[in-house]
Amino acid sequence: MARLTKLLPLVRNAGPEDRNQARVLDAALLAFLDFGIKRTSMVEVARRCGLSLATLYRRFASKSDLIQAVALRQSRDFIDEVDAVLQRQVDRDASAEDQIVELFAAFINGLRGNELVHRLLATEPELVLPFLTTRGAPIIELGRDYLAEFVTRLQREGKLPDYDPAPLAEMIARTAVSLALTPQTVIPLSDDEAMRRFARDHVVVSFRVP
């Protein structure tokens, strides 16, 4: 089996967008939200971003390349938002428990607030479901590596005991994907205060906080 490309470094190291690339990705995202992926044409994206079709194809050789670029940007925005939440916790030297709670809340809020994922699951599930199920290994890997990195940092800081973070990180990543696929749940995710209480009562313990 071919080794998967590590997604977390790819997401983190994505170079800055120039003005035209940002315009294209903004236009593509809005078109995907309006029409779905299948019904969005490269002609429509070019029209929306004010570039010629030839210029658009010089930047993205195919619609598939454009879809991948939008997905990469969505992943980068998600990671950046979670990073920002955690950085605020690091800046105030928050306890491991507080950081875990805020990480859980950031993950849930990021999934819950992703319009594109919700739109595609509702209208074009045949396109997105394989990437969250049978072909979902890269997504699981991305979440696992991010969470393992988080646990490793807390271990270096002496806030968590020494253990292999990968199995725990994968379990949580798989749970997050499940919540994205099936948002109907008795877990109180729509109330921020109740969600944080749930995390303190049921999630923190999994990290073996002293």
C-alpha cells in the first residue's frame, strides 16, 4: 500500500495566496455553496472571479485541481482557527484540562460551522461521503496528527504523563468525523456551556490528566 502524503505539514506549509488565487478560491467556494460541486463549471468560476477562462485554466489545469485547492484552503482555515484558540490558552499558561476543553470546543464549532461540508452532505453526499468513510484515511490522519502533536506538547510541558498519543488521537479524530457525518446526537453540542461541561466530565479523562 502506498504511503499517504502527510496532510498536516501540507496544510500548515501552504504558501500565501496571491490576489488572483484568492479571488478564484473565493469564487469557487461561493459557487459550490450556491450550485454544488457537480453543477459548478469552470466557466461559472471564471465569471465570478473576473478572470478569463484561459487564465483560470493556467492556474488550475482541471476542475478537480480547483476542488482540491478549495479543500486544502478549508482545511488550513480550520487548523488556523483551532491553532488560534490553543495559542490563547498557551499564552495564559492554561491547565491541561482547560486546553483539552477548549480544543474540543474548537473542533466541534469548526465542524458545525463549515457550510460547505453541510451543503455537500445534504445535497451531494455521493461526492463527499467516500472521503469521510471508505477513502477517509487522509482526514483521519490529519486529525490524528494534529491531536498527537497537541498531546506531545502538553507532555513536554509536564501537564500530561508520558504515553503514546496516537491511539487516543485517532479515536478522537474518528469521533469528530462521525459527528460531522451524523450531527444528530444527545451530546450537547449546540450549547457552548453544556458542551464544555460535557468535555470536562467525559473527554478530559481520556487524556489521563494528573
